[in-house]
Amino acid sequence: MIIAQIVDDRAPEYERKSQRADFEALRDTHDVRFGDTDAAQIKHVYASSAYIAQNKRLFAKKELVTPFNLPECVEEKYFLSPQPSVLSTSTIGSFSRKSVTQLIEQTMARIHRFRDDVTWKLFDHAPSPQEIASVDVWVDPAVKEDDYDGFVAEAMAANVIVVAARTPINDRRCEKGRTGFLVPPCDPNELTHGILTALFKPEVARSRSEAARQTVSKYRCRHRMRVLLQMYEHLIA
């Protein structure tokens, strides 16, 4: 099958990371090409919600715009458990985007009322497995329900405990709080409490960390590929 992967200029990081994972999973068994091509049997567009809203015809012949109910998957490199860094301070990590900047600042100010040994690393690019492993707690302070960009699944794959805003996607990722700490969105007080608990109460964090390790295989790309290839085959039938 010849598959053209097309990334909309406004595509969020979630769609971009999905494209990278799909490419790695498909390239050994299919002819996967980046960018539009007339030779393709399938054109898979990784798009922003704005693109989808502006294009009413989402499922044209041989063209697929990524539906948001596809299983999420994580690139294999995140499952390799890189050696964590040894730091003298407790470290939080997050994927930085404009929508969460104010909440992070408010939360960090509250953390510093109680602790002066906590730092917060912000990544303005897709964090590598080594970068995620360099932190003690991974935080997704998403403030919008359609914000999927928190790299929560990658943190779980890398065996890092997660604190996340209770958005619909994070509720699924954290299995309603079983595999990670969930806090109300846009609440710096609750976010502070969740982070400090994850960092300094290992007896509370341990059960979530163990549950995450037991269930993280749900992010293996084979689950997404099974659904995605069925969609492709339906379009070209």
C-alpha cells in the first residue's frame, strides 16, 4: 500500500507525534511517503481542529483525516527505559505551550511556599526519552478539553509518575486516577497538591506507578495499527 502522510501546518503536537509513530510502525510493510503525492493509494492528513472544521468532506475517496478516536500510541524508543538522571533537586517536567504558561507560573509560586528544592523543566519541543527520564514527575497542566499535547503516554512508557489535569483524554490515559494523579483543570492549588504528593509521598505514588507499568502496553503501536489499517482498507475497497 502506498500511503502519503500530510501534516497540516497548524497540526497540534499530538498529531505530529502520531504521524511519527505511524511512520515508524508502517514503513517496513508499506510504502510510506511524507507529503502529498498523486501515486498514493491513501492520503492521511494529520490535522488541527481548525482544519477539520474548515473541511466538511473529511472522508473523501482515498483520503483520511485522523479521527480523534484512534488509539493513541507511543514510539518504541520511549519504552526502552533510559537511565534516569541523578539530581540533587526534585524535578518536574512538562511540554510547554502558551495555554499552560500562566498556570505553571501560579503553581510554581505555590510550590515554593513549601519547598525550595523543586525545579520545573519546560520543553518547547517533543521531549526525548532521555529528557522525560531526567525528571521525577511529569505534569500535564492542560486547560482545554481538546488539548492532547501533554506527552502523558510517553511519560508512562518511560516509567515516570504523572500528574495531569482531568481532561477527557487524561482521564482515559490515567484510567480515572488509577495510573496517575488527576487534578481539576485550571486549579493551581490542586495541581500543587498533586505534584507535592507525587514527589514526596512515595507510599501514595507507588500504587499508581505500578498500575501504569502493568497497563502501559496499551500504547504499543500494534493496537493503533490494527484500527488504522482497517480504515485504510475500507477507503480503498
